[in-house]
Amino acid sequence: MAIEIEEGIKAAFEEMDDDFNVPKSLARLFEMCATINKMADGQLDVNDAGQYSLDIAKKGFKNLLIDIYGLSDESAAGTDDHMNQLDGLMKLVIDMRQQARQNKDWPTSDKIRDTLAAIDIELKDGKEGTKWVIGK
């Protein structure tokens, strides 16, 4: 299996050396997907491939798909921006809850906490203030 992985990556790069043949290069990578999926599903033992071969595959896929073909995961693009927006929004919600607690408006405070919990955001009150985490 290790040789199959290493030769597959090598073949994909060789196709690129042959007049920048992207379709054939992609086909070589696609041929390897069956083996990779079997390892991911536990049908093949990952250890049989060896760490060296897995590293070659990981680096080869990244180099070809991202660096050479220019493909990227658009759903991951801007993730830091989205997390910054979410963090800012959560700070506002936590401040509103804190204000409700200071005003002894327990129904509002509880509603904020419970509504967030319903969408899998947990508030943790501590000495340093309130923190939030996604997932429990």
C-alpha cells in the first residue's frame, strides 16, 4: 500500500510535467481516493501505509490541489473573521445577560442562558466572568 501511495503522487506530478496535464493529474489523485477512503473507514490499516507514505500523500495532495491547481476550501475561508464576529456577538449577549442579572431580571437572564443552550452554546460563569463554549 505504501508503494501504491507514493507512486500515485509521483504519477500525478509526472502528469503535470507532461505539458501541464491537469485532467490526467487529477485522475491519478482520484485513483488514490479509494485507498484513502478505505483507510479512513477502517477497512485498511493506516499503519500498513507507514507514516512516510502518508506524509508524502498529504504533502502531494496539498501541493497539487492548493498550490498548483489553486483549489481551496471556500467554506473555511474567512473562518477567523467569522469567529471574531461570533465572539463579538457573544460578548454582547453575555453583557446583556450580566445586566439582566444585576437588575435581578432572572427571567431574562435565564432565557438568554437557556436559548443559547438550545443551540449548543454553553455559558460558564466563573470568578473571571462568563465564558462561552460551543458544544457540551
